[in-house]
Amino acid sequence: MGKFHPNVDQYVVSRVRALESILREKGILAADAVDRIIERYESDTGPMVGARAVARAWTNATYRQKLLTNSTAALADLGVTYDSLIVVENSTAVHNLVVCTLCSCYPWPVLGLPPVWYKSPPYRSRAVSEPRQLLAEMGLIVPPEREIRVWDSSAEMRYMVLPVRPRGTDGMGEEQLIPLITRDALIGVAEVPAPARA
Amino acid sequence: MDGVHDLGGMHGFGPVVREQNEPTFHARWEAIVAAMMRSARMHRVFNIDEFRHAIERMPPEEYLTATYYERWLAAVSRLAVEKGLTTEQELERRAAAGGTGDASPSASSGPSPSVPGAGAVSDQSAITVAATSFRPATGTPRFQVGDPVVTIETHTKGHTRLPRYARGKHGVVHARHGFHVFPDSSAHGRGENPQPLYSVRFESDELWGSSGELSQAVYLDLWEGYLQPDRA
């Protein structure tokens, strides 16, 4: 099972059930709350909101400006209510990286649930102090002349990266671009790869 | 508090390991914990700052060995006890009995009159919990964009969102984010005490000295109470 599937002993499960039974009796945990949260996040195919916002920004200069300066309005265009997002733009001069060193803050409404590695001590400890080395280990070489800006989510503002649009995507529309955009690129640990040639 | 949760800049944790095709939840109990946390917040059993501080109060060796949802479980359990919903003895009694309570989940009799707001939360909001930390301005922010600032040197035993690696450090105000609930008081039942929040840029060599990487900066979102004018 490995480290991602810790052999959680029955005690933890029993403690969960104990607390669950109490919260149900107190009327705090609704009968369908667990199924609804599973349905919400398992049917949410990853960072779809974030990917759509980025694809639209790549194809629409007005929307791009709105996303970078008034993300609340830009997300409202996608039917999402969220007032705490800051979108930071990658370029040839700047690479942005998002972390939460104190806990695991992450923009759930646009990126879904965070992956385990984002919440892990190796990422949280190193992203602020040696991001270039960390990114290289994760497979992303950032040129030395490109500044790395690390956004440590210490308050309730949440961050998402607007990646650089890859080569070979001229003429592609929003719907064609969306599948290219990965969650990791929206966190800043990857770039969006150029599409495979047909 | 100077806890083990404050990981920025620590050494020794090794490489980042990424799981391929990671599932949303690795087991149903994780989803139950997620649902309990969010439902309890919606019912205002605790606020986000109390929740974070409860995680921080875990013994360091437990914090580092626990998985994410185990930390959530520890925090919700602790707060359920501290807020008077149950006792540690009752949790242990039920856990020893396999986790089932006196009433089966399906026999839940609805809202308890002792819990304010119980049953009054819509299903949708119980999932999304979009409680904003923005508050109306109650004064004029002390700093402008571009102002040089220095962070306070604090070692409070209470909750704070000023990480160790950024204390007593010089930076520049990059942006202002309005007024927000102040976690250092909100986590301790001392009210929201909203303060201006700033994005502050710190250069790598200011934070990490000669060990810092070249051409790198960290941006932190910091409340006004964490900042002093940098008159140097």
C-alpha cells in the first residue's frame, strides 16, 4: 500500500465513527453530508474551474485582464462565487509558485481538493527556501534569469497561477485548451506542455 | 505558537513524493472527517482559526506522523470536547464499542436544542463553506503599497499566522487586501478584531541569508499588527 495508504488501524476508524455518531445526534452532521461531499469532490473532475478560467484568459484579452485584476468578477462569469482568489501571471521573466507553509491552504473552489504532496512537510518546508532546487527535482527547470515568486498563503487570500500559453496552440479555442491545463501548472510546479502533434 | 506546523524553511524532510492517479479520498473515513469538519464549521461549533490552532496544538510527534485527515480528526475531536459537545471519555467509550453510539446514525433525532443553528444550514452550504474573512473597513490602513516594513519579532504561545522564518524581516508592501478577521484573536475567543491585510514581498537573501537562492522572493499575506514601519 505504501506511504499513501497508511495502514490506518481500526482505532482511528473507531474514533471517526464515535465522533460521527455524536455529531449526528447533535444535529450537526446531516444524514447525507458524507455522500454529498464525496459526490461533490469526486464528480468534480479536478481543477476544471481553474483550467477554464486560464483557457479563457489565453483566448480573450479582456477576460485575462479581469482575471488578473478582479478575479471575483472573472469567476462569476464562470458561475463560481469566490471572493478570495488572487491570480498571478507567469511570463518569461517571472515564475510563480503557491504554497501554504503553516497548514495546507489551497483554492478549493477552483482547483478541487489539494493533492497529498501539497500538504506534505517536504513541499511546505522547501517551497519558500529553495524553490528552484525543489522545482528542478519535480521536473521543472526554471531558467536562472527568471525570478521565482513564492506565494505563501498565510491568510485567507488564495492563489492560482496563470501559466504561459504553450507553443503550438495558436488557433486553439477555449474547449481545446482546457484539457492541456493541469492542476500542477495552476499551482506552479509545472508548465503547461505543448500539445502532442496530431 | 512556535509549533512543528510552522514548516517553512525547515530541513530534513527529503524529496516531494507525488502519488500517481491519487484518489479524492483514500478511504471513506477521510470523507467522513471532511464532512464533520465542514458541518461543524457551518454550525459555528468553531471558526477556522480555532480549527487551525487545534491542529497546531497536537503533540509534534503526532503532528508529523499523522496524515492530513488524521490531523483534522484530532482537531475536530478536541474542539468538540472543548466546546462541550462531548467528553474525551465518551469518545473513547464509543470508540471502544466499535464507534457506534447509543443511537444509530439512521435514528438521529434531528437538531439538538442545545446547539445554536443546528439543522438550519442548507445542504449546499454545508459542502462549500464559503465563510469569508473580509470585514468592512474600520479605519485607514497604516501602510501604502511600496512602503518598506519590518515584521515583529514575536514568540507568542498562541495562534499566529506570522511564520517563524518571516519574523523580524524587512519587506515591501506589494498590495493591500482590505480588512480581515485577525486570527491571533479569533482563535482564542477574543473576537474578530479586523485589521488591514497586506501582501508583503521579502527578498530571498533577507529571509535565508547567503543560503537563499538567487532571483527569488516570497510574498506573505500579513495583518497590520505584524508590521512596523521600516525606518532604516
